[in-house]
Amino acid sequence: MGISLTSVAFAGVAVTLVTLFAIGTPTERAAREAAAPVEPAPIAAAWIIPDVDKLPDDEWGRTVRAGRDPTKHTAQLIGPETSDAAHRYAGNNLACASCHLDAGTKRFGIPYIGVYNDFPSYRARSGAVGTIEGRVNGCMTRSMNGRALPLDSPEMRAIVSYIEFLSTGQPAGQATPGRGSGTMPELARAADPGRGQVVYAQNCASCHQPDGRGQRAGTPGDGQGYAFPPLWGPDSFNDGAGMDRLIAAANFIHSNMPNGVSWDQPALSLDDAWDVAAFVQAQPRPEQAHLDRDYPDRLQKPVDAGYGPYADGFDPAAHKLGPFAPIREAIAKLAASAPGAPINQTTK
């Protein structure tokens, strides 16, 4: 493997601390970011995917390939219908690849490439420095609506090794072009779920079904998961998942949906992507417990987090649908007027 996880961890913490001293506290950074205009994602000149299959048949190669398997076949290996009850970690029958497209390798399809080098790092949601293992378990408990993988489990070691391998050659401390799902311009109006319902019926329902429950790869109970994942309902991600935020969902949809499109040749207009995302977000899904504990510094809370409490005085509907510029302005003023002071954590 070359570099040990321990050495990377200590180096990452050092970089994190230096960065905090260099550019300010998380609250100060949040104020600057809130005031910054939203820019389109940079164009990635090259997208290099390390070839997992070219790794030798040794312990490292087998471990990395074993990490690709639960990314693609999550329901079969660690889902609620897998035959071994001890390995039923996921609470739904989605796959990690439902969001991390092409097993975490698609440009602007929320890829794993470069992710390993982000950690350890400060995580606003917890208000603490987090590890790559913690990030994986955040997906397990939210996107997969399940329970955390034991840190020393074979599944955790394999998934982390796979993410590490896909980050080969990506410099630590620098943004990886092609990460995330892109950043398209935001609307000056609130997103319209009613209009989004029409967009959904025309562009999404044939795969994800009119009721949003998706299409099974097999039959319920066989552990085969979905050919097209559910977007809401009891077998979908819960309301604490990143995909249940409007900005995250709209950009993902614009860059990747309908299935087969790419970030540079989208099929939906900007308005359609925002509105259909709002329609999907408005549907029922499992609830994550203790969401009020997220983002202990409320000024660092994403403007599109659909659950309170908030520091900015805007109600949940504004956070769910936008427009977000007024919320950013309010956050910037709060942070500038009393940096470091206790934040009013009540909501309207």
C-alpha cells in the first residue's frame, strides 16, 4: 500500500489545523462562503480512473476489489435481505452505486476519486474532525438508512481500501476536478414541486415508476436490490441524507439524469432540474433520529438543509425550496456582526 493509514491520518490532522489557523474559524469561513457567488463547476480536462482489475492477485488487490463489490452489490452483500443476518447493515435495498454512479467512478456522478485524501478533516455536520470511516458510516446510517459498519470489519476495510485506491495520484489538499455532481446556477425564485411533478412524469417515471418506488432487479426478498432505485418511500434514503437536500439533488439530476446523460450534455433544463428535485424532496421517506443535533454551529448549516433548527430566521419551506441568496445574506450578516458569539438556535 506504500503509505500507512496512520501516517496519512496524522498528516491530515496537521494539514487541517494549519488550514484552520491560516484562513479562520469554521464560522468565519462560513460567513465568507455565504457571501460568495455560486459559480459553475470547473471543466475537468482529464478524468483518470485507476483500473481496479489490473491490481495483482495479492492481499491489497483482493481487498480493493472486495470494496468495489459492496459499492455495486450493496443489497446482496450487506442489505436487509442478505442471507446472513449478521451482515444486514443497510436498512434499505439501495446500492452505494445508486448515488456514486459507475461504482464511484463517474465524473460528476459523486465519484470516490480523490475522496480519500480529504480525511481526516473538519466536518460541519458533527462539529468535529472526522475520518474516512466516519464518512462511510454517515452514508450507511443516512443514505442506506441502516446501521454503522464496525470499524474493524472486513466490509469497512475493503470499502476504505477501494476509495483509497481510486484516489491514487490525486494530490491531498487540492480539489479534484470532476468531484461531486457539479454546481449549476441557482434559481432566483423558489423551486416549484408542482411543476416538478410534470417533469417527473415526463422524464423519470418510466424508470423510477410513477409512485417513486423504483424497479426491482428481482423480487422482494431475494436480496438483488434495484435495477432503478426508489426515490421516496420506505425503501429509499432517509431525510438526513445528503440527497434529501435540494441543491445536492438538483445538481445530481442535472448532471446525470435521465440515466445515461453526462454533466456536459444534460438532458434537463436548469429550471426542470430544480423543480423535479423539489418534487422528489417533497415526498415521504424514512426519518433520521436526532437531526436537531446536526451542525452544532448553526451558521455552518447548509442553506438547503430541510430540517431545523436554524440560525437565520428563515422557515423550513425557504430552506427546502429557496431561493437561497437571501438566506446566505442573512447568515453572512449574523457571522459578521458577532463572530464567535453564541448563535440563536430557534426557528420560526
